[in-house]
Amino acid sequence: MRIAVEGCCHGELDKIYAALAHLERVEHVKVDLLICCGDFQAVRNVDDLECMSVPDKYKELGTFHRYYSGETKAPVPTLFIGGNHEASNYLWELYYGGFVAPDVYYLGHSGVVKFGDLRIGGLSGIFKGNDYRKGHYERPPYTHGGEVKSAYHVRQFDVEKLKSVAEPLDVFLSHDWPRGISRYGDQAELIRKKKFLADELRDNSLGSPPAEELLHALKPRYWFSAHLHVKFAAMVRHGDERCTRFLALDKCLPRRDFMQVIDLPDKSAAGGFTLDREWLSVLRANHARHSVTRQPASAPNSAPSSIAEHRTWVDRNVRDEALKPPEFVKTIEPHDAANERRRPGQGTAPRGVERNPQTVRLMEMLALDFKLDLDPGGGGLRGGNGGGGANNFQNNFQNNFRAPPPPTHQGQGGDWTGEGGGIQRYPIPREGPFTLVPRQARGAPPPPPPPRKADDNEINLDDL
């Protein structure tokens, strides 16, 4: 299998697919799956733009609506997670995941899915401590108390579900970076590229603590992120002979490192997208505690015995043919360029939640009740935080979170941690983007940046 990974999409699907076509034409490679790491912007019309946290002057329809309407078809199966610039109303319809357009699959607020025999997990949104413990209380039109922003903040409930995943993951996706990941790569070069991040990088406050916890709990083979609009690679060795290759990528702009193609010779794309039995079991085990008010979810139900009980139910009641995700269905009318007179920023946000047939079918298959359009007022939608001191949670989380010790590099000879041979490159693909450099001593001045090298694989969007 060969996958292409892209950073922030920002609605530029046409250009991203054009870049893929260029790669296929020049490199003579065929990509089986495109993965986008957030800020996808699945905007169907000008009304959806009112549910996205972007100033009016920056609101643009982009090109997604043509894929949603069927005017254009995705040339390659596409998978994405949500970021902090999304049409939250549409992604809430597909909270558990589903197709936002034919062959374009949203992984959900958190989720695990298979593409062929490649197992992919992901977490949408970004971390904000004040909202982390709250339930999913936000509803369209997101006009009260900053809901248009809090709707894309990661929730503890979604992280806990992912923490209960026991079977190995090949790939994991997050929009913001796991906290501390820069220490496993060339941090000095990252600071040279993004000087305004220097203080946060050096005091280890940059990134998502829940994502850091998931990184060391799940130990996927690959972890891909975006958000900071810079290419950065790292190698995380977990101490049990497993390692995670981390790669963050830029947004889709000319002369920017926004895409990487990776070969997975041990994987096959046969069968396309399928639902994951373990994840279906996790959904069933935790559905009753899913809070759709401001109140936090109840205590986790992730004990192995509980998951095993629901896995037995899934294996007994969900046939293999039912693991094919429900087909895409339009729930609102797409942008009509011939008749629409309103400009971006002049739309009207929807005032209710559409019951997406894909979500309805999934709930019916798992014998679960539909929660996404319940009235959140019982949990104090317009009142206090109801979250047991959530406003102080960010500081408490940062102070109390038990992170693993910083990486040490004591290998010798041909070991990938060796310091004597300079930077070791990994063939993922060709020479690969993943490198490891010695960690500088605390308080020492950063080393001089390495000389910049021309990138023969750079794609110039202006030439496409």
C-alpha cells in the first residue's frame, strides 16, 4: 500500500488532488489512500460557514462543495480528522465517523477504522484545558458563550475511549501535536523555522497533553499531525522494542512541505474502508456515559472485561458484510453557484441537528439510542460550567499529568540512537523524513542550524 499524508487542507481539495496527480505523473507511483490531518473544511454552502470559527473576511467556500454535490469525484479514497477550522455542524452529524462526500471519510471526533488491512485511529480537534472535562453540549447555531470555538475542543470522553484500544494501530492522527514530541527530533531546526514557538518548545508547554498520553499508551507505528504549518519529523522509541515515527506537515500552499508519500509494503488496500470490530465494542461499552450536556461524562467503562463483553455482542450480531460503512447521503443542498447571491459571511447558521442516515444506521446496528440531537439544556447549556472546576483544569492537567521521562540517546554503532554517526536516515520512502538527533543539554545554547538543502521532491503548486 502507498499512502499520501497531507497537513492542513483549508478547503483546497482541488490543489491537493492536483499535487497527487503530479506525483503519479512524474514519479510513476499510484497512491491508494490520501490522509488529511485536520482543518479539512467540509463546507457545503454559505450557511455551513457560519458554524466555522473564522472571521468573516477569511470565510471562503473552497472546493469541497463540488465533491459533496457529486459534480466532482475524489480521484483517490480520502480520510481526514477535524481541526480547529471546521464546519462543526456537519461534523457533529457524523460524530462517530462517516462519509462527508463519496469516497471522502471523516474518522469522527475520535475513532478507529480500517482501510484494507491498515488500521487507523485518530482524534479530532485541539486541546483546551477549560473544556476538556465537559460534555458535548454545543449545538448549531453555536451562537452562545463561544460555542463555535469550544465545539472543536478535545473532550476527555473521546480520549478515554481511545485509551481503551488494545489491538495494535498502524497509524494515528491528531491535529495538534502531542506535547513533548519536539524533543524526539531536531528541535533546534524547528525553532529556527518557528522562532515564536521557542519558549513553549523549550519549557515543554507546546502541544496536547492528552495526545502525549495516547502516543505512549497506543504506540502506533506512525503518527501524523498538522496545525503548526511546518514540516517536522521525529522518532519515538517506547522502550519495548516498539517505536513511533512522527511526521507533521504544512498547509497546502506553494513552496511548502504539505505532503509526504509513504510506502507500506506489508499492507494491502484491498477492501477499502471497513468498520473496526474493537472500536464498535468500545462505542457500545461507553455509549451510556456519553454526556451531551455540559456535565462531564461518568467514570470510564474501559475495563477489559467490559470491552470483551461488548466485543462478544458485536461478533455475534454484526456480520462481516455489515462492516462496510454506510453509503454517503446528502442531508442539505450544496452551494448553487448559479443562483446563490449571498457571499461568504452572509449565511444563516442552521438551528438544529440533522439526523444523518449514516449515523442512524450505525446506532441501529449497535442497538444504541440516538443522542446527537438531544436538548443539552439539562446540563446547563446557558448556565455555569457544571464541570466541577473545569476552568482550572488546564493548569491542573499540566501539573499532574505524568509524562514519560525525556528521550535518552545512548546507543552505539549502527543503533538508530547512535550519536557518533551523525543523523541516521530511514527509508520511508527513499531516504525518508524521519531523523534522530542528540538532545541538547538543559540550558545549553541551541546549536547552529544545519545548512539548508534543496528538496528535489518539492511540489510547486504554481506549476500544476
